[in-house]
Amino acid sequence: MAAIFKTAEKAGPAGDLFGAINALFTGLAFAGLIGTMIFQQRELKLQRRELKLQREEVAQTRAEIAGQREQMELQNKQMRKQIFENTFFQMLRVFNEYIQDISGPFNTSGNIPRKGRDQLGFIASHVTYAGIDGEIVSLNYENTYKDYSDDLGGYFRVLYNIIKYVHTSDQKDKKLYTNIVRAQLSDSELILLKANLATPVGKKFVSYANEYELLKHCPEVWKN
């Protein structure tokens, strides 16, 4: 019996020691768990920060790409406008050169024939007109056109193609360019244009002439 008590007395401190060791390991395990949780939390924060930085970089890259695209579109637009204007003013130069090449015949006295817009004015002076049914129309333009078809045919074809070129372009302010053309037309040219539009010869030009008000400054007698 005494031996049992002695064994129990020895077992008591050993049990306490085992319990302390067990508590120590439990505490260490819990501390390790807390440490792991803290580490994972920090990892998550780092991952979130990296993801945020990546999103910001992606957004910045998209913004840069969008900016580059806008810049390219602007450059393309400016280039198209430059090409359009170069062609437009080249056509306008050809038009004026064509007018300068128009000339009347030499007369018997050897005088220098009329040239350019002077000759167009002379041709326009042969066009007679009258008011019919409340509208002023030419009485003899078709005959006049036949007499001077070599000059008038080419003149109206060049003028028509300039206006058509502007109309079919992708420029927004088309009237800016058609107004430049209109500003160069003399009263005689406007008279001839008005008469020409009233005939089958000028039929396809009518819609352009109306849309861009080519006859806006035509002499009053030739307005409806």
C-alpha cells in the first residue's frame, strides 16, 4: 500500500510536467496558427496591392492606347484634309487656266481676240431672256450653247466636277469650299450657269447648284 502512495506521489509531479508540456505545445501550435493567419493576411494584402497595381497599369495602358488611337485618327483626318485641299485647289487652278484659254476668233482688222472671262461675257451677252409664267427663262441659250459648245462644254464639265468632288468628299464644311468656287464666278458666268441649268445639258448639275447656292449672287434679272 505504501508503494502505491509513493508511486502516486511521483506520478503527480510527472503529470503536472506533462500537462505543462502539453500546454506549451498547445500554446505554440496556437501561436503558429496565429502566425500563419497573420502571414496569410499579409500575403492577401500584397496580392490585392499587386492586383490593384496591375489594374492601374492595364487602365493606364488602355488610356495610352486610346490616346494613341485618337492621335492617329487626328493625324489621318488632317492628312485626308490636306490631300483633299491639295486636289481641290489643283482643280480650281485647272478651272481658271481653262477659262484663260477661252478666246474668240481674230477679226478682220487683226485685233487681239477676247480671252478668258471677257470672252465668256461676250457669249453671255448673246443670251436673251424673258419672263414666262412668272419665271425668267432663256429664249435662245441652247442655240448659243451650240455656237460656243467647244468653250462652254469644257467649262461646265470642269465646274461640275469640282463641285462634285467637294460634295462626295468626307469634309464636314463642304460649303466653305463651294463658296470659294462661287466667289470666283463672274456675273457673266452666273448668267450662263443659270441658263445652262435650265436645259437638258445641265440637268445633272441642278441638285448641286441648289444645295450649294451657286446662283446666290446671280444678277437679279436671272433669279426666279
